[in-house]
Amino acid sequence: MDHERGVGTSEGQQRKAYYKNLLLLAYQSFGVVYGDLATSPLYVYKSTFSGRLHNYQTEEAVFGAFSLIFWTFTLIPVLKYVLIVLSADDNGEGGTFALYSLLCRHAKLSLLPNQQAADEELSTYYNHGATRGAISSPLKRFLEKHKKSRTFLLLVVLFGACMVIGDGVLTPAISVLSSISGLQVPIKHLTNGEVVLIACVVLVSLFALQHRGTHKVAFVFAPVVILWLISIGIIGLYNIIHWNRSIYRALSPHYIVKFFKVTGKDGWLSLGGILLSITGTEAMFADLGHFTAASIRLAFLALIYPCLVLQYMGQAAFLSKNISKVPSTFYESIPEPVFWPVFVIATLAAIVGSQAVISATFSIVKQCHALGCFPRVKVVHTSRWIYGQIYIPEINWILMVLSLAVTVGFQDTTLIGNAYGIASMTVMLVTTCLMALVIIFVWNKSPALAFLFLFFFGSIEAVYLSSSLIKVPQGGWAPLVLSFVFMFIMYVWHYGTRRKYMFDLQNKVSMKWILTLGPSLGIVRVPGVGLIYTELVTGVPAIFSHFVTNLPAFHQVLVFVCVKSVPVPYVSQDERYLIGRIGPRMYRMYRCIVRYGYKDVQKDEDNFENQLIMSIAKFIEMEAEDAASSSPSSYDPSNEGRMAVIRTSDMSGQNTLVMMDNENYESIGENTITIRSSRSETLQSLQSVYEHESPGLSQRRRVRFQVPAQTVYVDPQVRDELSALVEAKHAGVAYIMGHSYVKARRNSSFVKKFAIDVAYSFLRKNCRGPSVALHIPHISLIEVGMIYYV
């Protein structure tokens, strides 16, 4: 009985902890996920009745518009996202790239050429409960067989990403301008120009504070949005009771039919304003990584849905009796005693909504870069507690300039709303198309079910998008132009990067040539570790032969380092390093592949060198313990390319090397074999000066390695190899990179020459260099120039 009571108590505590965490995540989601969606009532009715629908100033038209808003808000956010799409997470991550990454792992759809079989062994590669192995279908075989179809799929994903970036420009503009325009209700003499000026000041302040990170003010975000929702819900209820209680009848879809019978084509054109009621819905899925599906569902159904429905219903009740108040429906419907408190909350809520979309834009750009589709930019990790919260300075200032240009250029929320609607609905349509493929390839459901999903939601979104596209001349061109520019940048960067990789792949140095050079590689091998950075995951890049033929000496230990992205959101530290050997043991040449997920942030890890040395030492030990390995004096070419995952958590108990701080080095006993550094005093003094001038480097942990004397190996050459590794590390580490110039071949077409010689070259010159992106210290960097003719 006591045992049963103890089990029951434990389960009760776990259930209580689960619900407590669920409520906490639901509370936090209001400030991050729902800011944009919650501020839509500021401009929906104004945009809906601003066009030809302005000629239908009747109660039936208002009831029909509200009925459209209600059912759109019910079908898309509730039925599509809350009930279906939120279940298609990628190890807890959501968004367009999460769906694309799921598809690439369950079908061979990826265009990234550096994928390996070892990547499939990652713990996050397959979702829990997903079926491993290929499930054949005609559609899957077609997509895998035809490269053009895979390219088209990538372009669709990138187009959706470009529209998200467009959201990052348009959301701050329309949210802030809509909230500030409320000042014209109590202050009648305030001109539109003055409203725009105030909005621009708020926008500049918003973008200027981005470098502090979301977490600095995250505590304020959730209460602001919750207070805003409760306020507009109560105001909506007041307007229903005060102005028109019969508005509840518009919940019937019968009013939608009556609406279109009366308005006809003009009603169809007004759908561009109706869809603004669901802008921000995609954030529920895109920001899934910081929360859980259950918490987002709870927050939406418990507060977001009822409060927004009440607000839209209340505005409709007000409008049905005050149709002339359309230009400022929201603020006119607020009771005068509470106007100023609601105005302040509205402005804060608009800022919160803008903040969430800007952060999502940073994340999208980071994911595009991980796919090899965006130039290198500076990524700053802004939160110590929330992994994945990042800030990109270049993108932040570009967004600010574009957002100010949109605000000053349009000066009207209706025009901005036309542009905003196209961007938001395009992202939703892309999600619908990708979800249909996920239903078939990942969930292994019937293609008929996927077609039903695509047809039902795709047709609704297509109708809304068609209505928005009619308004391209009235501001709708803005997201299309932005998307074209960003798509051009992404495609050119992806094309140039891929052509450069294919050049390396086709011009790899043959192992036969390396073996003929002998262990010395035909040059002097000096003490030290040379880290040669390459994008190849197999073989030796052509630039290595360029090094050998141009440099009089090379390092005693050579490590070919490849930093690559894999189609998973995160790679755990235990699975990050793949280590292998190149050539025979006496050549002292190794390969290290460092794997990151598309949501991982490559921080300046000061212990990378130490982890690398320990990983190589662990690999040497594992190789020695392998019973099937051949004798060290022989070389088996069939083993070339074999890699081993080195788990960093296993290194703490290994006896291969002893790593200790320099402060403790004096107390080393006689049970270790120490190796004296061969670094000259001049070089040591230069290193000290450089570290003194670089605060980040001076704070790095300084360690030394020793080979334990009591460690006994069957093969004494293993000890010699470890000793050589330690000696090389103490002598110093050099980072070797190719300073490449990519040019199109002379017989290339004009389009290719323009793409490579002009566009790609311009992007490479004006983005961050690879050494900066990889956080390589300049004093240890060696660059050798090489021209790539692609």
C-alpha cells in the first residue's frame, strides 16, 4: 500500500509539474508569438471598407464582413494551424524550414551536396515515432529523380522565406503607424505628416534597441499582450451590448452568402482586407521552438480566440450604427474615459508584435545561411537562457531603412495592408503545400488525405491571395519587389557556392599523388598543427596541392576541417565531431567534420582547439582498440573516408591524454611525459602582445596536454602518435584557408558570367569573410590565394 501510495504521489507531482510548466510556457508565448496577431483589430475593418466596399454602407455589409472574419479566423488559425500544422514539428521546431528539413530527411530532396550517411545516425535525424527507411511512392520517385523538381521545391521554400523577410519590413510599419494614428481621434488638428513623423521616431527606437536582445524586455512583453487582449475583449463586449446585440446572428455563414450576393466582385476585392485578421498566424508555427505545441494551443484557445472574436464582433456592432467612422473604427469605438490607457497599451502591443516578427526575420536569415542560400553575416547570440535568440546587425539596419521607406512612402495603413496581406498569405500557402508533402512522406498517410488538405485550405488561401494580387498597383507591389531582390541574392549565392563546391569535388587531389610524396609530403614538416579549412567532406581539396607547391614547409600534424550544416534543427555537442584519418599513420593527416543544425548558433568557442586535439586523441585510441584494424605499417585504401563520431562526454574518463590548466602545470608529477614547446621566444612574445590587445582572447582557458606514462598500448606507435600530437599542439596551431577568387570560364554564357563575375563576386566582397564567420584569430591565420574557374 505504501509503495502504491508513493507511486501515486510521484505521478501526481509529475502531473502538477507538467501543468505548471504548461501554464508558464503559455503565459510566455503571449509576448513572443501573438503580438502581431493580437494587434490586427487596429486596421482590419479600415482596410476592408476602404475600397469599392465603401459604397455598401449597410448593416448587411457589416454583418457579412464580420461573418467572413469569424469563419476565416476559425478555419485557418484554429482548424489548420492549431489542430493540424502544429503537429508537424521538427524535433520541437516549426516554420517553413522545419517542414523542408523533414522532407529532405525522409526523401532525397536536398540540394546540399555535402550530406553523408553518418548524418542519418544523428539522434535528431528522425522524429520519435517516424518510420525509418524509404517508403516508395510515385510522387517521391518523381521528385527524387528530377533535379528540376527539387530545385523548384527549394525555390518555393526560399520564396516563402523572402516573404517572411517582407513581413519583417511591413509589420513594424503597419502596426506602429496604425497605433500612432489613434492620436488623430482626440487631437483633430494632428496632420498625417506629423503622425508619420512620430511613427518613424518609434520605429528608429525599436530597431536601435534590437541589439539588446528580446530577453532584456521579454518580462514586459507577455503582460502587455495579455492586458491588451483583455482590454479589447471587454471593449468588444461593451460595444455589442451598447450598439447592436443582434450582431451574434452574423456568426452564421448564411451572412457570407448574402454578402457576396449583394457586393459581388466588390466583395471579392474586399477579401484583401479580411485576410489581415489572420496575419501573424504563421508565428504560432514559426516560433514553436521556444515553446510547446500544447502551450501555444492553450494560449490561443483560452484567450486569443475569444478576445479577438469579441473585439471584431464589437467593432462590427459599432460600425453597423456608425458606418461613417470606418477610417478610424477601432479608436472611435473605444469609450472616451478609457481612450488614453487603451492608446498606450495599443502602442506597446504594436511594438511587441513588431519585435516578435523582427526576431523571426533574424532566425529565417540564419536558416537561409545554413542552407547555403544567404551571404555570411554576423550572428550575435543575445540570450543566455533562450537558445536561438539571435541578432544580426546588417539585417537589422536594412529592415529599419526599408520599414521607414514604406512608412514615409505609403503614409497609409490601407496601402501597407495591401502589401502585408500578400506577404502573409503567400507564407501560409507555401506552408500548406509543404504540409501536403509532409502528410505523404513523413506521416505516411494516404495521398488522397494530403490532396484533401491541400485542396481545402489551398483553395481558401488562393482566393484570398487572388484578391490581394489585384491590389498590386495599390501597394501590393512592395513585397513582390522585396522578394525578387532577396530571391536574386539567395539564388546567386547558392549557385556560386554550389559551383565552387563542385569545382573542389571534381578536382580533388588523388591519394596516389599524396602517397608518392612520402610522409614528408616532399617538403619540410615543422612542429605545429595546421588546420586546413575546406568544404569537402571526403578527399583532399585541390587547394592543398597549391599549398604544398607554394609553401616551403608544412606543419607536423595536418587536420582538414569541414564546418557543415545538416538538415536538423540542432546537433548535440556529443554528436558534433566526426574524426577520420587521411593516408597512412605516419603521414599525421586527419579529417574533422564539425556539424551544426540550421538553428544552431556557431559561437566563438575558445576551447575548439582543445576539443579537437582531445577528439583526435580519442580517435587514435579507438582505432588502436579496434580488433579489425590492420597493422600500423600497412595502409588500406578501402578505409579511406571512414569517420568516427567522437562524443565529448566520453572524454572526461579517457586515459588517452591529460588536459590541465597552465596554472596547475607546475605541480605535474612524474607520472606524465611532458613535451617542451618548440615555439620561439619571439613568437611567444608576439602572441602575448596580441592576446593582451584582444580581451576575448586573453580570457581564454590556457591548457597543456600530457600523455600518461602508465597508459599501455599494444602498439607503441600509438604512444608515438599521441606524443607527436601533443608536441604539435604545444608548438602552436595555425589556421590555413584559401583566399579564393571565383570566375566564370571564358566560354560561359553571358548570364552565367554576370551571375558569377558580377553578382556573386559583389556579394563575396561585401559580406563577412569566412575567417570572421568561423571566429578564427587573425594572428594564427594563413591565407593562400587561388582562382576557381567554374
